[in-house]
Amino acid sequence: MNYWLMKTEPGTYSWDDLVRDKKTTWDGVRNFQARNNLKAMKKGDLVFFYHSGEEKAIVGIAEISKEFFPDPKDKEWIAVEIGYKKKLKKPVTLSTIKSDKSLAAMYLVRAARLSVQAVKKEEFDSVLQWSEA
């Protein structure tokens, strides 16, 4: 199993939208590195759902429910389908992640602008611990 992080502006598509919809097509990615991450996703992989913008926090966990396929809006790019898994007990903010020395190498800290990122198992587990604290 692999772990990922996907960013979204809550005004565009929020965690509450995913909870309501149960699943959604994750499309509109127009960055080659992010596209390669989408291609690497496998059904059952877990995804941190990150609200960017003013909130800057991981708010929940989604699951890859369908591996990559042509983006419905632009066939030159790709999309995946994600489904709701669970809401974190409390959001884990970017400032909290940056304050944890064990997460200093996390892609979210090093390359904050990338919209679809790989997350190491240890990083995933650390964030889950923060959400329980």
C-alpha cells in the first residue's frame, strides 16, 4: 500500500463535499510530477485530504477507488477516483507538521505547492498521531 496527499481549495471542493458525494473524480491536475503521482496510485491506497488556502490542514483520509484514467475535461491528462474513508479526529495543520522535526523531510514541507504528493508510511503514521493528540 502507498500513501498520498491531495490538496484542494475548500471553496472549490471540500472534505464536506466528499463526505456528501461519497466519491469523486480527482481531475484538473496540470503538473507533470503530480500526474506521475496519480499514475502511481493503486486501488486501496490511502490519501490525506488537505485543505489549502487559509486553512492549510489535513482534515481527512480518502481511499483510491479507481486507478488512473483519462481526465474527462482534457484527455491529454489523467484523473483518479477517490472515496471517503474517515474524518480525522482533529485537523493537522501545516504549522503543526512543520513543528515536528520527524516530518521535516515530508514533501508537504519541502515542496508545498505540489498538489498531489507521495507520503511515507512513517509520515502518515505521525500525522495520524497528531490528529489524535
